[in-house]
Amino acid sequence: MKNKIKTLLGISILGNLILAGALFYLVQRLGGIKFMVHRITAGGLAGVYENRKNLFDHMSIEKDNIIFLGDSITEYGQWAELLQNSKVKNRGIAGETTWGLLRRLSTITESQPKAIFLMIGVNDFLFTDRTEIIQNYTKIIQQIKSETPNSQLFIQSVLPINTNVKNTVFNNKEINLLNKSIQELAAKEGLKYLDIHRLLKNEKGELDANFTADGVHINGAAYTIWKDAIMPHILALASK
């Protein structure tokens, strides 16, 4: 009997150690203890995010501007130079989620820009599931259509990732399902859906290794392909 109790106790301790190790690994992957505490106390937003958001609060948007809105994938693209159009303004912020975008969306819509290119949603997987992401995505679309009805809204797919280049908390199965839901939402709302995802994936459905150094963010070659895909829409907007 005593041996059985000792065995059960050992299994319990081992299980707790494995759970603690997994929790520690997850926290480290998300930026460490201090970063996670800051995200919680700052409403889920990091200091870098807050600084960039504050910068945007001091920068104006004109009615003939074309806004790129999203997370780090959007932020890291030099869109005005890539598209050779000074009317293009980048309002992407690394770490952005659908919740964060909803909090700052009015600062975009109040200026009534000519167009908005939106890519958002992948960072939400760190905190929630696809159902809630789409609920927030729906709110974003409805707010844009309500507050700036003359702005042309382009819905862009979330990009694939490559876990072979570097392990990541994201996975392509969930991204594919999210894109399916986003595409269905765009069709329901009568909006243009731009499938950038398919242009950057390899034969296995992953982000092509030639386009990334960390499995998530993309390099110049990928941004060039993305740019070429949306250029016809940029030129059409310029002609109006």
C-alpha cells in the first residue's frame, strides 16, 4: 500500500513539474514574466505598442490617403516606398490584435481616408479562438463602414507561417480556418478580399522558407510579391 502511495505521489509530482515547465516555456515564448505582467497591467499592450500608437496620435491623415492597417507584418512594410505613392500611410503596429485595433480605430476613421488595406488577426491566437477573432473582425468592418462609409476597404488574408524555420505558437491549420472565415465575412459585407496567403505559401501550405528568417515575419522578396498583388488596386484608387 505504501509503495502504491509513493508511486502515485511520484506521478503527481512529475506531472506538476511537467506542467510548470510547459507554463514556463509558454511564458518565455510570449516575452518573459515581466513582459507578460506588463501586457496584463497595460490592458494587453506592450510599451513599444503604446509608443507607436501615441506617435500616430500626433500624425495627421488626409482624405486622399491610403491607410495600411494591421500588426507587425504591416508595420515592417515600407509601403509608401514600395508602392511609390506618398499618399500611402502605414498605421501597422507590432503586436496588434483585433481588440487593440478596435480601441484605436476611431483615430483612423475620423479622417475619412480614401482607402484602408486591413490585415489583422494572427496575434489574437495568443489569447483566444477563431470565433472571438471573427466577432471582433466583424465589429471592425462595421465600425469602418459606419464611421467612414466612403473609404474603400480591402480585406487581406492572414499570412502562413513556417514552423520548420523556427518553432512558433501559431499553426497553419488555424490560420487557414481563420482566412476561410475572413473571406466569408468579406463576401457577406460586400468587400474585396485579397488572398496574399496563397502567393507566399509553399507546396506544403507553409510560408515559403525563402520568404522568412523567423518563420513568421517576411522579407523583401515577399513584400515585393505582396506589393505586386495590390498595385492594381492602388493605381485604380489613384485614378479616382
